[in-house]
Amino acid sequence: MSNTSKQFNFDQAVIWVTGASSGIGAAFAIEAARRGARLALSSRGVEQLETVRKDCIAAGAGPEDVLVLPLDLEDETAMPAAVDRVRDHFGRIDLLLNNAGMSQRSLCLDTDMSVYHKIIKVDLLGQIALTKQVLPLMVEQGSGTLAVTSSVAGKVGSPMRTAYCAAKHGVMGFFDALRVETAHLGLNVTTIVPGSIRTPVAHNALTGSGKPTGVADPAIEAGMPVDDCARVIADGFAGGIEEINVGTGPEMQLLEMKRQDPTATFRLLESWTAELFKGNTPHLNQ
């Protein structure tokens, strides 16, 4: 089946990116600006968003083509006004990239339920709530792309990430179902599945007590440069790819392995985890 109807043209398209203050969101926004897009940038960090705005302008966007729109995805009541602001400024929304989120580094045994509530509220329910606010506008337009940044952890269970995996598996299920519901309305849905990408995600990940780890993750530090990741994602949109896998590390092989042989995948991950802990059960919140 041809992907022609799902190909995305960046030139003058209105793209709203959440989690745009750093990492994949910031890099994608700059890459989109380089390709001629107009941008709404959202996150909680206003100063960081202003920096990304300047980078987008330096990449070719006009000053009026980049809107800074602070938004906390835990505050669903703020979303209708945010949608109105983007629509009033640009007149339409062609692509919503739900990219905001946080990760986790703690064993289930050591993780307070408040951490599960927070990560699922931000990484899953926040994406659903904002998408539901934008969806009627795209239906009215008769076009648009709804996208989400999931993770390899949204396809494969990974140790120290039970909350994160729950949320990322959840967004994959929601957006896959949304795709089949909205295709006949002229809408497109894209899921992005990154592996290890060099971003601050590990530093900002929550421990079992809910505090940020503040430390690097060797796999993340050795991962794909974030600018390369942004180009792969942008090329995926342009090519009409509905599930964009992006990364260069060994974790990417787990995607196909999980499909072909789930049992072998479970045993492999168990062996990796045993090697990581070497028989000890760490309690990261102590």
C-alpha cells in the first residue's frame, strides 16, 4: 500500500511540539524550522523555550512563525486555552507532536505509588488529553497528523522502568487505536519509537522516591546524537512512515526479536538484568 497520502510537507506547516525545551523535542523543532515549518513550542520551562525559539529563527523560521506557549501536561484545564492560542496565532494545526515526558530508574519494589501516578499522568494521560483537545480541530480541517514519542520501552519491558514502560506501552496502544479510528476522516497518526538518544532524560528520570536521579546513564550517553535523531524523525514524517524506529544501539534489535520470539527476549533481558545487579537487589530510594 502506498504511503503517498500520509507524507508530510513541512513547508509552511503548523507544528505544535510539547516537551520542546530540550532533547528530542527541541532538536525536532529546530529541524522542522530548517524545513520551513511554523512552530508552537510548549513545555514548563519558559527560559529554555525562548532559547529554542531563537535557535528555530536561526534555522530559518520567521520571528512570527515561532510561538512560545508554556504548558504543564498535568494541568488539563489549561489545554483548551492553549489550543485556542495556537489556532488564533496560526489559523490551523497540521501536526501535534506529543513529546513531553519523564522517565524512571527504580525497581518496582522500591517505587512509591506516587511515582506511578505522576509518570502515567504526564507520559500517558497528558498526551491523551491534549490530543483530544486538538482532534476536533483536525477533524474540522479534514487533515492533520497526531504523533507521539514513545520508546523501545513502549514495546519491550525494561528493568528499572516499570512506570515508564506502562506509560509508553499505553501511548502505543492509544495512538494505534486512534489511527484506525481517524483514517477515514483524513487524519494521520504517527508513533515514534526511540532507543538510546543523547538527551537529559536519564538525569531527569525519577527514582523510587520521586526525586530526579541527577546522574548519567551510560547507554544514553553512548546513544544516537539528538540532532541525528531529529533528522530521522523528520524524514519519517516526510516519507509517510507511521511507526518511526530511531536509534543505533543494541536495544533496537529487541523490537524485531520481541515480535519473532518473545520468550527468547524475556530470557535475554533477564540475563542482562542479573548481570546488572550481580545477585544484589539495590534499593535506590534509601
